[in-house]
Amino acid sequence: MNSTLSTAGLDRRAFLRGSAIAALAILGSGSLAACSSAVGEQASSAGESANPVRGGTLTLALRDDVSPSALLTNTTTAGATIMGLVYETLTRYPLDSVVPQPVLAKSWNLSDDGLTVTLNLRDDVTFHSGRPFTSADAEFSLRTYSDPKYSAQLRSTATTITGFDSSDPHTLVLTLAHRTGNIFDLFELAPIFDSETFDKTVAGESFIGTGPFVFNSRTPNSQITFDRNPDYWIAERPYLDRVEARIIPDSQARLASLKSGQVTLVMPASLTFRDSQTVSRTSGFETTSLDGAEMQTYLGANVAADGLTDVRTRKAVAYAIDRDRIISEVYRDSGYAVNLPWPKSSPAYDAAKNSVYTRDVAKARALVSEVGALPTIALTYTGVSPDYEAVAQIVQANLAEAGITVELDPVESSVFVKQLIGAEFKGLWLTSHGFAQFVPSTLTVSAYPFNAAHNASKFSSPAYSAAAEAAWQVSDGSSDEAKKLYADLGTQMLDELFLIEIGVVVPQVSAAATARDLAWTKNSQPQFTNTFLA
């Protein structure tokens, strides 16, 4: 059966201004029920039970292994799994809002001028090594996140922190260079590391955090295992004794492993949508849609590449794509077509602008005719993804109708990520981006495809940079002021088309019905504190 994860939200501005009181009210006296709600976990209603069962091993299927040195890039399912099970963050959003909820920070205060954030930290948390978590660890983690050698996507936001006061072990005071409307996006995405063992983390030897599960072992390209954290700060949690993550690169092999009972669940976006739909109709299994953790499938364009320097070619591509067919056939209607990168839930969403480029082969051909003869253009994508393979083939056929010849260029995941971060694509590329479900300005100052300062398209524009900076420095990302700036950004994106959006896609996760109370973050990281096996 299909189910959807969601929770009720709060007004962001009111929450931030009254956060100290609100957080304490949520936490109450520290009871188990209060802690569970405070961290904003979302569980599948289809898998709920009033009688949790303790013990057992949950087995997961991953499509790729972790690259320890690239742990902060959030580009592999294994990395997301480690982040969700082993590490925690200062705050966390519910799936249905960007109102931060307490995790390792139990309350906070944002100064009236927006330049000082005071975080009151939990005093009952220890790392898996047994060492108490303190403000010095939070400072170390935020400083580490801002280090350019780790290529973290929100590094620009982390570098706005110009002052740290960790003199009180349970209070961290941050001074910001300017108002930073997405600072809680950083607190959501920057994992808290153990400063004493971080060198072993980036070497892939050890992963030590404060989360509900303790890293046990890793066999590269085969398996990663985690054990229950007996000293977790939420009493009597987690229920599971162990989590085993098995790396299965082939999509059909992952599906077979799920159906045969070799694994209990396949991680989000690791089955084709067609297969997920089939699983949802199979007795004993469930497929859950992660509303609030949307991904956007898009085409990127290297605007310096031969054939793509003229914006008319990029507009021809935008008119030629059959977005509705892609959403229907490949993603099984688990999404909707867009021209801009933000989902309907975002204050940056604009229905009118999202219908500027609809399929019009005649317009596409006319633009190509104006430009003249074009070279064959490479279309790069991750070859291990059947969904991307299917989308790439549709795009290739669509562009051929418009007179644009495309050569498909499937590559390994590690190669694709290197090209994305290093802006090394030969022409067009196809993939999905996240972060649009967070504060809208995060995309344009942080994400590899959109970053105004440096992006994978080699696109630069003083106007785009100025608009991105202005939207970033609005303290309330849902205000009328912010929406006007998002509209300006949207207009520039549609005029320049260095990225050509295809559609918003809601990730799905398929699992055996015996896995109860599965939960995920907005970034599709597992939250299995309350998960149990029926």
C-alpha cells in the first residue's frame, strides 16, 4: 500500500523569536514522549503500532558505498545512512515545514538584529566513545563544515559565522557576518562530529557520533553494520539491536533482495518508481512517499561548451523536453512538471513562471534554425540509475525532434560527482537536486548546480549574484520581501537557462510490512530511533 509522511508545522518567524520558550515547552521535563516529538521524527502511518517490539536486525539495501573523504557532500546513499544513524545535528525540521525543532540544541535565541545566535545544548549526551558532548564539539563541527577541502554544499552559510564562544560547555554563541536567513538549514545539515576521532572518520576507519546507532564495521562495496547505542540520550531507545546495510549496485538485484526477504527495506530513490509501484501492490510490503523530502530532476548545461553558449539553444532544449511524459512514464506520476527549482510547498514557488516552457517542438526547431548548425552534444548521467537512463533516452529523442543531436554519456557515480563539484561536464548533464525543500535561498548560495559564486554550469552573472545574496540576507524567508527576491531569481533562471528543470519528484521507499515506524529527514536520511520489527 502507499502512505505519506507529514506533520503539522508552525509559523517560522514566531517560532524563531520565541524559540527558547517553545523548545522548552516541547521538551517538557525530558520525558520519552517529549523527546520523540522534539526531534521532529516522521513515521509511516501504515507501519504504526501501539506495541513496539525490542530487538532484531533491520537489513537495508544501498545502491552505493560511502566515500569517507566526501562524507559532507551528501552524494551517496551510504553516506546518508551513516549520517542518519550515527550522527545527529543541532536542530531538525519536520518534513512539512522549515520550523526548526530541538535535537542536540534544546533551545536557542536569535538576536533582534539577526547577527547573534545563542544555542543552549543538551547536557546529557555522550559520544559513542563515552566522552560528553560539549559546545566545543559543536564549534569544531561547524568549523569543519566550512573547510573548503570537504566541499560541503552549505559551506558559504557556515563561513558567515565569524565568531564562536564555547566557553560554557553547554552554550554556543555564534556571531554572524550578516543576517543569514538559512542558518537553521546549516544546523539541520551539519553533523556533529567527535573532534578527537575526526581524522579516523575521513580515513574511513571509524564513525563516532551521538546518534542512536554505533558504527560497528565496514567492508568496502559490500556491507556496513551498526549496533544499538546502549547509552543513547533518549531512554529505552532505539528498539532495534542492529542495522545491516548491504551495498547492492544493481536496481533489479535490490528489488529481488527485498522480495526474497534478504533485506527488509530498500533506501529511498534506490528502486525505479515502476518497481516501487509494483511493491506497493504486493501483499506484505509497503511503499511510502516522502512528501517534504522532494527531489527535482533537471538538465544542467555547461554554458561554456560548444553548442550551448547561445541561450537560444538552451531555450530550444527547454521547449523540446516532454516533461509530462517523463513524470508519467518514468516517475509514475510521483511528482509534477516545473520550470523552476522549488516545490509547491516553497514560498518561492510561482505557478505562472513554471509554465513558461512547455513542450513546443515548433518553437524549439525555430530557435535551432536561428542558431545554425550545432555539434553533437554530450548528455552525462549516472549509468547505474535505470530511472536516469530512461529519462536520458526520452530527452535524447525529444531533442532529436528539435534538430539537436545528443550523445548519451553514462558514467559511474563517483565520476559524476567529481564532474558536478568540479564543473567538468562536457555539455548537458542529467541528475536530481535537493535543498529546494529547505529555505529557498539555500539553493542559490549553496547547491553545486545553483551556487552564484561557483556552479557546475560555469555560469556567472552580477545580477544573479546580487539577487542570490539579497535573498540570502532576508531574515524571514517567507516574507513578502523574500518572495519578491525569489521572483527576481526565477526570472533570471528562466532567461539564462543554465539549468533546465524537468520536474519535482517525491522520493519513495519500499519495505517489508514488518518494519514499523520508519522515519526520515527532509534530506532522506534514516531516523530509526523508534523503528522496530513486528
